Amino acid sequence: MTPVIELSGLGRAYGDRAVLRGVTLTVAAGQTLVVFGPNGAGKSTLLRILATLLRPTTGTVRVLGSTLPGEAWKARGRIGLLGHEPLLYRELSARQNLRYHARLHQVDPARIEQLLDAVGLARRADDPVSTYSRGMVQRAAVARAVLHDPELLLLDEPRANLDPAATEHLEPLLRGERGGPPRTRVITSHDPAGGLAEADLALGLKGGRTALFAPAGDVTAAEIGELYR
Amino acid sequence: MRVLGALLRKELRLELRTLESVPGMALFSVTTFVVFHFGLNRPNIEGDLAAGVFVVTILFAGMLGLNRLYVADQEEGGFDGFLMAPVDRTWLFVAKAIALFTYLVVVEIVAVPAFGLLLLQPSILPVLPSVIVVLLLANLGFAIIAALIGAIAVHTRARDLIGPLICLPLLIPVVIGSARALEPLFTQGGAGTLETKWLLILGLYDLVFGLLSVAVFDPLLED
């Protein structure tokens, strides 16, 4: 299968502080990589590098066939990110936010209505995001992240702030169901059992280094739990 | 143009919704004119003093707009959303410059009459078309510099200080050019005529810094 993500000796530092060190892995098209690790392990930094928002300090990064950061422009628009921040303007409504992103990504406006329905926000779509609960903001953020039907979806603790009903409602979108070929996903998680259940590959980070990288079937929840000790 | 339209619509919608920039800038201008009206201890001013007071007041009012220009993008993740889109990043600079230019025009619609009423000795009406030309060129120069520097300043902790500190020295040619151009227009009886050389200087400044900003804006947004 064609690799969508190829990392070789990836490192990233903020000043003198190294956040990621020597991360090497390959993720094929349609696979789901779940990244585990305690706070500060480098999970979010890894996602931001894959999203072309941060430059690697060392090593090589290829995403969707483009070498980052030099060819990042080729990959932009094919990646979706659901981060800790919803990337939504609070004073605009969900519909206005989605219209704004749809214009940037040249997405058919009909897709906006389809997604508002899919995330259960159709009735509140014209209210400012600032009036939403945290769960509703997360639902709007999910709609924004998948609006342009990205080939690679980066999800940073995507079920945070969602109640069980909302999680179930959003599962098809979070699972990455799409019309074309299956979506490749990278998900950060603190839930060993839940994370392994949806993973093809598991990556454990500790102190910015790779503590484990293996097919999810070869890893146990107990091994993941060890990362947090 | 699709991208520019989307960015501009977003900018203006946010301002209309929050009213964070324009009302503050207009209120600052009018309040400053009131303070000068009483502080200068003279009923009216004209000539170089009038031009200086007006230009500097608008400049500092513009700084309030500069400080808010990228805040929503920085605080609400708009930068990241934009940076991940497959678009030319220069459009963000163009949209920010047009938005700030628009804010300045709206502020001046309030500030010019207030200045005429509170401070200026000759009536501004006979020379209003010339004043508008000078202000449009000055606004453009200010908007270009502010849109560029604002993108740098917003990533710093002391953005409210860094923006003006970098902007003010860069805007000295705009201050000199617009004040010198307005000086004869604000002279007793409006007798003075607009000197073309100051318009050319302002126009050249706008052109040079406009091109320079377009060239450096994209690398500025990189991590």
C-alpha cells in the first residue's frame, strides 16, 4: 500500500527543549495510527508537524507524497485537523464558519448543510459559536475538520467534551467514512482499550521518544498503560 | 478573488459583530480633539499645527486598530485554519490591509467633521476633496504597514507594544508626507494649494511597501 506518512528520525525542539526525538514510522493509505502518551509526550506537536503547521527540526517528513516543509503547499487542502482549538471564530455562527472554510477549500456549499445535519447542529447553525456548549463547539469543529473530505485526518483527542450520545452521532465522521478510498487517520488518545480498538498501528511516545510502535493487534492495553507510569 | 472575498467577508462580519476596532478608534480621535481643544488654550488652530495634530491623532487611532487586527485569528485558531488551506497566503495580508483601510475611512468620516468643528479655523469644506485624496493615500500606507507588522506582533506576548514600536518608525514618511500635504489645506482661508510632490511621495511609499509586504508576508507566517 502507498505510504501516506513517512517519518524518519523526526525531531522537533522549541528553543533548547526537544519535544520530539528520532520518531520513525510509516503509515499506509487507509490505516489508522493511534498515538498514546502522557501529557507533554509530543503527541500534539507530532500532529501539528503532520498538519504542515510546524517545521521539523531534524529528520525527514513525507506526507501524502510531499516532503515537508518544502512541498507543504502540495499537501495543504488534503489534510484535516481537529486539534485542541476548534479553529472556529467564536463570534461567527457555525454556518458562517463553515462557509468561510468552504470558500478557502473550494467546497460545494451543499456539503455545509449536509455536515450541519450530520453533526446535529442544523437548528443552532445560525447562532454564534460563543453561545454553544463545549460539546457543540466540538461538533462544529468536527464538521470543519472533515468539510473538505481530507485524505488524511488528524484528530487530537477527538472525543473530548463529547457526551456518549454525541460521540455515537459523530462516529461515522470520526471513523473517516467517505465516498472515495478510505481515509488515513492519526488519532491521539489517552484511552488504551478504546484507542487500540480503532487502531491499525499504535505509537507510544514518552518524553518525545518512541516507546513503542507496532501493529495494534500486537499491543495490549497494559503495555499502553505502562507509558503513563 | 474567491479567497479574498471570503477573508474580507469574515473580517467585516467579525468587526460588525464585535465592534472591537472602529468605535474605539473613532472615540479616541474625537476625544483627542476635545483634549486638544481645551489643552491648547486657544480657540482654533491652523496650518502646520492643525495638520500635525490631525495626522498624529489618526495615526494613534489607527494603532488601536492594528492591535486588534489579528487577535481573533490568533486566539481562536483562525491562523491555523487559514494556513492549512490550499490558498496563496498573501491574500490574508491583502484582506487585512483592505479591512484596516476601510476602518480608517469610517473613522475619518467621524473624525474630519469633529476636527473641523472643534479645532480648525478655516472651514474644511472648500478643500475637502483634496483632504480626501491625501487621507486615502495615507490610509493605504498605514494599512499596508499595519497588516504586515500586525502579523509579526500578534505572535509576541507584548503585541500591544511591539506593533506600535515597529510600526511608528516605519510610518514616519507617511506622517511627514500627509502632514506636509495637509498643511496648506488647513491654512487660514484654505488659501494654500495641495503640493503634488507630497502626493507622489505618499503614492511611492504605498507602492514600495505594498510590493515589499507582498514579497515577505508568506515567509513571515511560517513557523
